[in-house]
Amino acid sequence: EPLLAAPAPAADGSAAATPLPDDEVRGLFNLWNDALATLDPDQVAARYSAEPCLLPTVSDTPRTDYDSIKAYFVDFLKKEPQGTILESYVTSGPDWCMDDGIYEFKFGATGDIVKARYSFVYTKDGDSWKIAHHHSSQMPEEVVPKASLEAATA
């Protein structure tokens, strides 16, 4: 295994934080997805930061605190969702990271599969990473029939 250099000290003498590797950033999604699998809205809401912003797929209401995020997931979890990332684009900084892309959900309660665009922005909270911003929107092709889209661009 190659030796990894320790981060250079910050200007104040403390150890400087280094960005998470891309695969670890993608792994943060698994923590959230595992929380979904518990079907417990408290466990899902606990994945979000103290000052979050959730712009969910099936609600027009931005969720900006623990209680409103939990309330959203009370209903969403009834569908028994499990997500799979199809495309992922990662950007990272010392105390934050972002994963954007396309995921799909299979809903165990119905068997439906829904494809959506997503963005997660994670921030460091003590020793753990929390979701500061999460946006999810169903793919337009899933909402609007393809023939309508083709007619609109013709």
C-alpha cells in the first residue's frame, strides 16, 4: 500500500482537513439509503444537518428542519423505497462534499421504479458527515410523455 502524506498544518497550526475521496463521498449515499431501509423516519431525518434544506421529489414544500424532514419521510417510507445511484459526479472540499447525478428508486410496496436527478451536499459535523442540502426531482421524461417532449422541440 502506498503511504499517504499527513495533511499540512493549517495557518493556525491545526491539522488541515483534506477532502474525502470520491468513493467515500458516494458511500455517504449508502448511509442515507440504509436509513431508508429501516423505514424509521427518525433515522432518516438524523442523516440531515442541524440547518438542512431538503427539496424532495414528491412534495412542493422545502423542508428546512428536523421535524419537517421527518414528516416528509413518514409518508415517503410507506412506499418502502430503496435507491440505486446510476450516475454520480463528485466535488469535494475540506469540510464539505457534493454528489450530484441520477438515481432510481424501487418501491417495495408497489414494485414501481422511478428515476430522478439528485444533489446531496454534505458538511462535516464533528466526526460525521451530515446532509446539508438534498434536492431530488423526477426525470422530465418520466413525468411528461416522450411524444410530448419531441413535439415541443420540433
